[in-house]
Amino acid sequence: MSEIAKHIEQTILKPDTRQEDIKQLCEQSKIYGFGGICIPPLFVREARRMLDDLSPRTRVVTVVGFPMGYSAIAAKSEEIKRATEDGADEIDAVINISAVKSGNWNHVANDIEAMSLATNMRGKTLKLILECGLLNADEIQRLADLAAASRITWLKTGTGFHGHPATPEMVRALRKMAPDFMKIKAAGGIRTLADAQAILDAGADRIGTSAGVEMATASK
């Protein structure tokens, strides 16, 4: 088992993801010791069942409001409820980027608080996806402050779906803006062991990638 594997969330979020892909992901987690798998909500219940047999310490992570973020607040809260009932340990939820760009900060704050409440009351972990590549520094700072006020302990650089891959510079900037107690997940365009190590060295705590097998193999 490689040292880097514990930082990896082996991810598959393609629109044509199949049940066979999820089974393979769970089997890979047993072999390589990934910290988690990040999968579509449709497969959470089945993945939890498989991992209980194969790799019970592996976290099941799923996404909410993904990848655009502009779902209604009530819809996101219901997504979180269903996902946690199905067995998700962690929720990666996208902020309402449209509300941020419209300057509707009351909606942004209510959205973040509602998602935090829906997750925390079920004893699970929320990682707030900021989509840093679409935001300026002032917007990112304000979002980090709102996340802290809502007792959120993880920030995520982006979805990886909008053409803005995670970079060490992005992670370093987010690390400076976030309170010390917050952890950072980086995702998007992290393809090689060198990419992952640079991201971790910049201050990330976890990596979301579909190339975890290659990274774990290369690090042995």
C-alpha cells in the first residue's frame, strides 16, 4: 500500500458511469487502500454494501448540486438527506456560483448554511466545492468566511468539470484564505504522481482523481 493512497479519493463521475465501474472502484480501494471513493449518488447504496465487505474503512463520497451548483436550496438539502441515508460518509456540494456572480450573498449564505445543517445533523462531513477557477480572490475569501461561520471543515477547489484544473498555486491561495482548522481537497486535472505530490506539498489534504491506481502504483 502506497503512502499517497490514503490521500486519494478515487473518483468516477462521468455521466455514463456504470455499476460495473463502481464495483471495480471498490475492488481497487481494497487493493490500494484509497482514503475514499467519489461516485454518483445513484450508486451510493450499492458501493456502501460492497465496501462493507471489501474495504470497510474506505469513505464513500458523493456529490450534491453537481456540477453547476444552482439547484434550489431545498433540493440540495434533500439530496444530502438521501445520500446519507444510502450510506454516504461525505458530501461534496457545489456552491451556487450563479448567486455569487449575481451578488446575491444572502442566498449564498443560506445555501451554505442549509447544506451544512443537513450534513452535520446526520453526523457526516461536508466538503464545499468553490470552483476557484471561476471566482476572484474576494469571492473566494468571502466563501471561506461563510463556510467557517457554518461550521464547514473542508473546502474543495472545484468540480473538474468546467475547464479549470487544480494547481499548486490555487491550493496555496486557498490555504492562505481558509482558517487553520479547514482542510482542502483538490480536484480536476490531477493526472500524475508528480501532480498529486505538488498539490499536497502546496497544502492540500486530499486529492480527487480518476488516476489513483496509476499514482499508487508509481509511488511504490
